[in-house]
Amino acid sequence: MPRTVIAALGTCVPDQVITNEELTRRMETSDEWIRQRTGIQERRWVKEGQGNSDLALEAARRALARAGWQASDVEAIIYATLSTDHMFPGDGCFLNAKLGIPGVPALDIRNQCSGFIYGLSIADAWIKSGQYRRVLLVGSEVHSTGLDVTTRGRDVAVIFGDGAGAALLEASDDPARGVLSTHLHADGRFAKELWTDAPGSIYHPRVQPRMLEDASIFPRMEGQKVFKHAITKMPEVVREALGKNGVATKDIKVLIPHQANLRISEMVQRSLELRDDQVWNNIQKYGNTTAASIPLALEEAVGALGVQRGDLVALAAFGAGFTWASALLRW
């Protein structure tokens, strides 16, 4: 059975940097307040006219260039996002067109912060089954156009950023490399603890004037509940992956946690008893980019920490749904 390996990574973030100081001019907040609660110093937001699939396209092109692939080498696309350019179709089809690969299947998935790992699990199954040998996996988000950037929405608005990450996955016969296992979970009892209520097909019509007035079109979060579950479920799902493969935390070269909140990452690190050089965080620069956060951090970590072939890399995520997931792979 072939192994699924990452042939190359590519990322893209908008040029526009939004600092905490900039946000203080839009809402009642402070740089100190944001840093203490989230660890975030700045984030990237798109400018008008720049869409989710535009970020994904640039990330994919960079990954293709690094791998030495042509777009035509891609046999399938998996696109993880909660912030599609349009209500439908999914952004996978828009990316398919922009890459110039008509006929290549495009699957969009809505697993929010866990989206990249859920997508990796699907790609791994496709590759192991022999259905496809080369898959483009994308995590891309544009949050900034859907935030309430006022004092009313500050608890959520200060957290999120825009960005995209792409991974080119391919089949390999190298027994020392590849995805070892993926572990996926969800608990819909907590779906409304982190969600955007409207617009939605449950409403008639789907878009109503009151949705602007009552802020139901903006994301809402019960921060303490999210925090409590995240610091429990993320270490738990990492341990699940380690146990499945008979390895220990000391064997991990690097853990890439979803960049939800620096305080969450610090608690996860403490729970797993990992050293500082075993965990990579870049939320300080980019904020929470949901499905894009793991590939954005993974690309940086591989270069900065000198990740070598065969090194053990762990990925972990927790987010809306609630969903949570982990993956363990040999680089």
C-alpha cells in the first residue's frame, strides 16, 4: 500500500497588515488587551476585490513551483474553507478553472479549524486506495469581510485573519515517510458555541434586514467554552495518534497546533510536556486563519526548525462544530 507524502507546500497571505493599533481606531480595545488574551500582534486582511480562491491560487502555484509539477499533474483537489467566494459552487471549482485543469474533481469541505486535517485524511484514503496518486489539498480563508469590526464584535473580530496554504500530496513507496494515521472527531452538541447563524436556508427568505441589525450575520463565540474544550481535546487527540503508532511525545520533532489562540497552544504544549522547540506558533503574525493555519505554520516550521526526511511531525486542531483532529506523519 502506498504512503501519502507531502511533495511541497505553498502559502499566501494578503499584503495588507492590520496591527492591533489599527484596530484600536475602529473599536474600544487595546494592544495589551488583545495580546494578553490571544497572543496576536497583527493579522493580514484582503483588500477589496481579492477573494478566497485568489489566495488559494497563489498558494497552489507556489507549491507547484517547489515540487516541479505542472497544474496538469494534479489529479484531484480538496478545498477546506468556511468562507467561500460565493454561496455556491464551492471554491474548489473556481480554483480548478484558475489552474486550467478542467475535468479534475474538486471536493469542498466545511470543517472549519479542523478542515486541513480532515482534508488530509480524505486525500490519504484516496491515495492509499489507489484512486488518485497526486492530490492538491488547500486550506484557505477570508474572514475579514465577514467580521463585525466594531466594539460590539471585538471579542471575535480581533482574532481572525486571512490566508491560504496548499499541500501537494503524492503516493510514495518509501516506508520511512508519509502519513502514519489521522484521527477525526466531532460533537455537534456544541455547534452554536462558535458559529455564524445567518444567512441560511432555514430562514425564509435566507437574507433579511434584521440580520444586519441583530448581528446574526457575524460570527459568535462563547470563548470560555471553546477554550476549555480546546485545551482538553487537542492534547487528547495527539495522544490518540501517538498511541496508535507506538511513539511518545519525546519522539516528535514538531507539533503544529491549529493557531486558534496562543494561550490555547501554550496549554496544549504544557499538557503534552513538549519543549519550546517542539511546538511552532505563528498566530502572532497572522491571527486565526482557520483552515489555512496549519499549512501556514507547517511551511514556516519546516524551514525554521530544519525538519528532515523521516522526522516525526504532529498536527492537531480544534474548532467550530465542535470538531477536532490530529495527524501524525514522517516527513
